Amino acid sequence: MFRKILSILVALFMFLPNAHSAEMVNVEYIHQYLNARWGIDLPRNPLTNPYAAANMKYLLTVVDIANEYLNGDKTTDYGNSEYATLAAADTVATNTAIDTLISVSTFTITTTPGTSSFGMIIGAAGNFTIDWGDGQSDVITDKPTGATTYSHTYTTSGEYEIKLTGRATDYSDAAVDPDSLAGLVPTFALTDMVGGSVMATNVAKISGSLGKIFPTMDDGTNPNFFGTFAMAPITEIPADLFAGIQGAPAEFMFYGTFAYAPITEIPADLFAGIQGAPAMGVFSGTFSYTAITEIPAYLFGNLTGNGAIGMFSGTFSDCANLTTVDGPLFSGTLTPAEGMFASMFSGSGITSIPENIFGELTGDGAPSMFERTFDDCPNLTTVEGPLFSGTITPAESMFNQMFRNSGITSVPENIFGNLTGDGALSMFWNTFSGCTNLTTVGGPLFSGTLTPVERMFAEMFSGSGITSVPANLFGNLTGDGAPQMFYQTFSGCANLTTVGGPLFSGTLTPAERMFYNMFVNSGITSVPENIFGNLTGDGALSMFRGAFLYCTDLTTVGGPLFSGTITPAERMFEMTFYDTAITEIPDGLFAGIQGAPAESMFDSTFYDTDITEIPADLFAGIQGAPAVWMFGGTFRDCAQLQSVPENLFAGIQGAPAVGMFYQTFYRSGITEIPDGLFAGIQGAPAIRMFEATFYNCAQLQSIPENLFGNISGPAASSMFGNTFSSCTSLTGPSARINGQYLYEIWPNGSNMYTYTGSTGLSDYAQIPNQWK
């Protein structure tokens, strides 16, 4: 571009008229002055003796070209006619004419006292002059694009005014790696000459316009100010700092521009020239860790079109003094983009969020677009919804950790606006987790209908202070359920006592670990009927595993747990009510379970609860052959449980399975075992099939004959291992089948110790050591 300008200059000078003696000025002097004053060499008229006098038109033409050279614009107003006469053969007047007519944009840096050295990086092409403030200057001519460091060491430490003048002619178009920012060439940045880092800690004040020195090019290309004032101890931003910059921004244009600087205020029109489609990372970290207290509305001007990746990522993160945000932040309509508002206010001091702060968003949602936006904002108490107008579709991790560890006290209904379509992976993961001041949640959280996706609501309110959950909080969910979609949603919510049901409308099919640990360690006191809505289809692995685990205040459970019908699945109700305070199991609690048994499906379901009895029809829908570990620890440590219904396992018919009744009534309070409890179990023994079934049942009085009457065949390891160990109240004979003791039927049984410590049995003395 510069070579082109020179060729134009030569052409112009070739057609200048010859000088007349009445209007003579010294040509050589003019050119020497231009060089000394601004460091530029302009070609002389080749048709005129370079050392001869020239007329006033020559002077004005040179001024015109110099202005275009330095500023990109020709002089359009030469003032009054005095220049033609005053300048003639008068060097002082010539200087005045040139200085008056050539106006060069200047950006000034005032250093802190005691400055001994200073440096700056210029990445743009062009011609620049750096006046270091001590009488020394660097004249930079025909600089190509690419980062070049210019530094200066002062003979005496002090406070200096450093002035940068000139004009950029081109900016680097090097490819930038968005993950590492490798390849990003800052247009202009300050550098600490002592530490060698791209930052300056000895800047007291800045003034003037960088935008006029590094303006928007004619083709719309814009500069970037990547980290320009990062860590600089400036407290004010000049209102016209970016004047001269207009149009669509460049990638990473204001990335970390003022990060860590102690500025307290942002000029309302700082980015007034920015309009059009955004660029990747354009405002990423721009004001992070600054001392600003408020953000003016429409700070980011008129942005319209497709959003860009990370465009507001961390813009105001960790601005601890920031309390007030006026919205919306920009005019225009944007489509979502990945990480668009990620961590935008994370760690800031904001106290409230206005409705529609993010303006109008329309189109397909984008991954992580609101991830951690208000994360760790302890002073944030009020949120008005919706957060944006328009309709967007879900995307992966869309609201991931959005308000995590913030101070919000309530969540308004439909805070997430209108969401319709296929849900997305982890889209609400940890959204409100750790919000200990959050007590009230309005439902539904969004309008529209969503289909579930894996980990959709995982840990959404984990560790928050909510006290109740409204019915249909999760809106209308329809379609195939998804793995871990409600994983630990309300885990650790110690103040949560009331839950309205169902939790969602619509019909879902089961999915693996669907409600896994959903209310674990929460303070709920009762579970409403049909809390899990309408579930229909094949059951899924661990789908209710630990749903109410360690809810020590839970005393009441309504049944059934869900409407609809599902088939059994492996570990389906494993630890569902483990270590709760429920005193009663309602009739029909598992009424919707219909089908053949599945492995470990009731493993530790009511472990360590306060139930006193078991409904006879609790497992009525389970029909078929035993499954391994299916009732492992189901009623273990139920110290208040005294009786067991005779037909509790009536639907279980067939050959024994490994560990099928392992620790089922371990350390419970039962006093008797009904005849025929295991009547449907028939066939050859299985490993550990009745291991510790009644272990340490200290109130158990006797063992009915033929309790295991249909078991026959070769012994299996630990088939009756510790079955009645530590049953200290047992009297009468040990277990028999048709009058014959178990140890007589299987004399070579290994790892039995069936009656260890049960010394009250009438035949205890004759029981072989391996059985006691």
C-alpha cells in the first residue's frame, strides 16, 4: 500500500507548475522540515531543481500529500490566504503553515514516577514516530506487519510523556489458534522491559485515540488490542480511545485489553463504532479483574448476525466491585455460538440481573454458551426472567454451572425462556449448585417441550438452599429418557423438605441411572405419590439407585412412585431408601413394576430404615425365576421391623441364584419367619444363596421346619454362610428339611458358619464346627 502512495506522490509532483519568483519558498527546507518533524521523506518534483525555490502551490501540495501519508486524508481547508504571502521566503511562516495544516493523531502515555525504561509492541504495518519524552525519538518507516518491540532506556529515572504518532496501513492476517491464541499478533501493546512480559506496570495515564493511529482499513479490516493495557495501573479510559474504529470487529479484537487494570468506569460510547457481525473472542476477558462498578446499557453497540465463539467469554470475570448491570448489553439480534457468554460475570460483585440482559437470541443454541456466566457471584441475589427474548434450541452444557455458588435467593418461572426441541448433554449440569441462599424455585424452568438427553439436569440444585420443589419443575419432558438425566439433581439440599409431584409432565421411558442419587443427603420429609411422573417401558440399570439415599429426615413415602408400567432391571432400586427414617412402606409402592426378576434389583433398598412392617403385595408384580443378589440387603438393619408377610416372595419361582437373599434381613428386628417364605425356591443350591440372610437378628425366636424344603442337590460354597449367626434369641432346633438337619444333608458344605453365636439352639452342641 505504501509503495502505491509513493507512486501517486511522484505523479502529482511531476505536474506541479514551476515556481514564480514572487512566491518563493525553499524546497530543500520544506522537505528537511517534514523529515525532522514527522520522519517522512516525500519525493521532490523531478522537473524542479531540488535546491531551488518553489511557489506556494508547491508547499500546499506537499502539505496535502503529507496529510494523506500520515492520516489517510487530504487537507480540505487551507485556512485563509495569508499562507500564500506569509510563507513566501519566510522559514518561520513556512513552519507555521506546515504545522497548522498537518494534523497528526497522537496517543500519549504518561509514565509513573521513577520510570527508567519503557517499551511497546507494534504489530501493524505503517509509519510511526515514538517521542520518548526526553528529547529522543524513534522514526519507524515502512514497517511491515508482525510484532516488533520498541524500547527505550532513560538516562535519568522520572515521569515521562511518551507520544505515539503515525498511521497504520495494514494488519496481520496470520491464522490464530483459538485454544492457545498462538499466531495472534497484537496491533499495539505495552511491554514491561524489566520482566519481559506483554504488559506494563509503569503507566499512570493514557490520552488520545489509538483508533486514529490504528483505524479501520478501507476494506473493513480492523486492528486488535490483545492485552494492550493488561496490568497497567491506569484508572481512566479516554472516551475517544477507539474513535476511528468502526464496522464488524476482528477476532480477539479486545481480548484482555484492560484485564487487571484498576479502571473504575467504562465510557458509554467506548465501542460505539462496533456494529455488524461479531468475531471469535472479540470481548473475551476485556475488563476481567478490573475495578469497574457498573456497565452502561448497549455498551457493545449494535451487534447483529451470527454470534461468535467465546465472544463475551470472561468479559467481566472477577470484577469484584461491579454491582450494576444495565441491559440489554447490545442492540440487534444474534444467533447463539459456542461459549458465547461463558464466565462473562463469573466472580464479579453484581447484585442483580435485569430481564433480557442478553437481548434477543434466536436460532439453534450452542454448546456452553452460558457456562459459568454468573458462577461465584456471592452478592447476586435477584434474577429477573427470562434472561433473553426469542426462541433457541438446547445445546450441550448450555447452562452448565451458570449460577453456581452465587447468592441468588429465588429462581423465577421460565427463567430460561422458550426452549423447544431435543434436549442436550449436561445442559443444566450444576446450574444452581452451591447457591446456599436460594430458597424459592418457580416452575416450570422453561416453556416448551424438551426430549431428554444424558445428564440433562445432573446436579442442577446440588448443595443449594432450596426449601421446596414445585410440581412440574422440569416442564414438559417427552420421549426416551436419558442416562443420568437427574443424577444428584438435589443432592445435599439440607433445607429441602417439600417436593411436589410429579416432577415433570409428559411420558418418559426409563434410562440407565435416570434418577441416580437424585435427592441424596437432602432434607426432604416426604415423597409424594407418582413423584417420577409417567414412566413406561423397559426398566433400566440403576435407574432409582440411591434416589433418597441418606435422607435421614424422610419419614413418609407415597405410592406408587410413578404411574405407568415398567419391567424390572438390574440394580433398579439399589439403595433407593437407604438410611432414611421412613416408618411405613405404602401399598403399591412398586405397583408399576411388572415382569421377571433382575439382578440386584432390590439391593439395600430399605437398608437401615425405621419400617415396622412390609406390605404383602410389595413385590407382587415380580414373577419369575430368581436373579442373582436380587434381594441383597433389602431390609438390612431395619431394627424396628418385626414381621415378614408369608407371601412376600410368592412370585419368585424357580432354581436358586447366587446370593439371591444375601443379608436380606441382616440385623433386623424380626421375631419370626413365616412358613413357606421361600416356598417357590426349588432346585440345586447356589453359591451364597442364603448367606447372612438373618444374621444378627437378635429377636428372632425360631426357625420353621422346611423353610428351605425345596432345596436339594450338591452343596455350594457359603450356600448357608452365616445365615443365622448371632441370632442370640433362637431356640428349638436348627434348620431342617423333613426332619433332617441341614448339616446332615450337606455334611461337606464349605464356608458355612451358619449358626455362629446362636447358642440357644437345642442341637447347638452337636452342630459341626464348620457350621458354627
